[in-house]
Amino acid sequence: MLDKNSISKAIDNLRLPMAIMVVAIHCYFFNSLNINALPSKWGGVFVEWIINICSIVLTDCAVPMFFVISGYLFFLRQDDGFTWAQYKAKMLRKCKILLLPFFIWNILGALSYPSRFIDATLTEKLLGFWSQRMEWGSWAGPWDGPLWFLRDLFVVMLFSPFIYWIIKRIGIWFIVVMLVWLSFIDNESLCPGLSGTALLWFSLGSYLSIKKPTSFGKIPMNIVVVLAAVFFVCRLLVMGNVIDGIWGDILNITWILTSMAFYFRLAYLMAERNVRVSETLKRLGASSFVIFAMHSLINGRISSVLLFMVGKQNVGDLLTITFYFATIILTVATCYCFHLIVKRNNVTALLFEGGRK
């Protein structure tokens, strides 16, 4: 059985790596570099696979895992039930640590694209703090795009009494139904803020917190590693269109679950065996909220500056990969420096980080 204290430390260990994975997802810049038009000894295929693996495959579980962790922590220490008073207290606190920085960062997001914000109507300006309507009619994220996660997280927390009630009664079967629905029936958001993605993964974390299943902790680490390796290869086959259709959907969702299990068990082992690394990750992980909120406002500008410095015509495979990883590193480093600045003052820490310590 997994130790509760080590679980808490493992979650702390995961915050920074998961935030970096989210940055990697949004540093997928093939369109801006026009890889196919670049001179390449390997025809661009090598570069494409490296970046696809880092920005898609290895990071598939990043956002789901944030939802799982949020659901787990939301119902932590609720062994004696979930009362209306506890619900109100939790939601009031979430208003401070989620909604306040959500709107502050969206203001910065709007100001980061002044022409788009100025050209929008008053209604579009206001709606943009929740979700933007794209030209082709579909909904997108708010002004600071990645903050759709905070928006959907807050909305699903509003339904936490229902989630608690149904998990108490049917347990894992609720998760199974949600998995089937999202994987094979409908994976689109019902409306901006109400997404099946948030409901599924938050509910999975809630189930782990409420029911406390012990079976996962009994699986040997070597089995977890083998399963992760097998489904990693399967995910590559799906990405290469070797496997598609319903089997591709099954393998994708299985890879997300398996990779989450692998990353968590790795973080758990680190928490138990390497205190120094865990303490470092915990300290650096305190910046994960700022990294999550700020990265999309600067990563495109960083890659543009790097490209301008050498000229697009001089970019080959090696420089493309260098730009890719340099953009991720510089984005994370810039966000971390901003975190160090805002945390020095209680007011700025409240506005930009929700008062997180």
C-alpha cells in the first residue's frame, strides 16, 4: 500500500515536470518554421518525429494528470463525508486561488495581442475572458488560451457534490462509463467550461481520494515500466497511422492511463529514495502555476527572436531541434524568474498566483 506522506511528496515532485510538459505541448511550432521547406539531410522526418514525441506522445497525460491531482486533493481528508459547509468553504477558497489569477492573467493575455483585442466588439472582449468564438464557429480558450484548464477545473468543482455522491454509490463504474463516452462517443465540450475531459479526469482523482483503492500500489514497478514501454510503442504506431480507428482510440486512452501511472510511480520512488531531489523539485514546483499561466504569452516571441537571430534560410535539422528545446528552456526559465519576483510581495502573489506558497 502506498504511504500517504510519500503520495503527497510525489505530487510535489510532479508539478514542475507536468508544467514543463504543458510548455512543450505549446512549443509545437512546425507551421512557424515551415519544416517541409527547410533544407534537410533527413528530409525533415527525423526532426518531425523528435518534436512529435516530445510535444505529443510523452506529454499526452500532462493535462489529464493535473485534473487527476486536483480531484485527488479536493476530496483529501473527507473520510467522514462531504457536507454543504465544507463545499462552500472549499469553493470560496477556490475563488481566491483560481478565479482571481484567472482574470488577471486573461487581462495580460488580451494585452499581449492588442490588435485582436481592439478589433473585437465589447461583447467579444468580455466573452474572451471565458472563451473566444473562432472565425469558423467553434469555441476556443480564453484570452490566455491555456487557462481553459482553470476555467473547466472550477466548473467541474461546482459539481463536486454530485461527483462525491455518485462515486460513493457506484465507484469505479462511473469512471468506466466516462472513459467509454469520451473515447468512443463524444469527446467535445458541451459548452465552454463544461468539458468531458475535466469531468473524467477530475472524477478519477476524486475516486482515488474517496475510495482509496489499494490495488495500484501492489503492482511492481517493473510491471509498470514494461506496460509503459509497450503502450509507448503502440502510441507511436498510432501517431504514424499504422494503427487507427477504434483500436487507435483504445491505445491512446490506454497510453494516457499507463503513462500517468508510470510518471506517478517514478515520482513516488523519488520521494522515498532521494530526499534532496524531491526537496529541489518541490521548491521549483512552486512556480508551476506561473509557468502554466504565462508560457503561452512568451513562447512564440522567444522562438521568433531565436529564428530572427540566425535567419530562417539558415535553419536546418540541428538548429530546428535546438530552437525547439531552447524555446522550452527559456520559456520555463523566464516564467520561473517572474514567479520569484511576484512571490516576494503578498499582493502580487495573490493576484498572479492566488496566494500560493
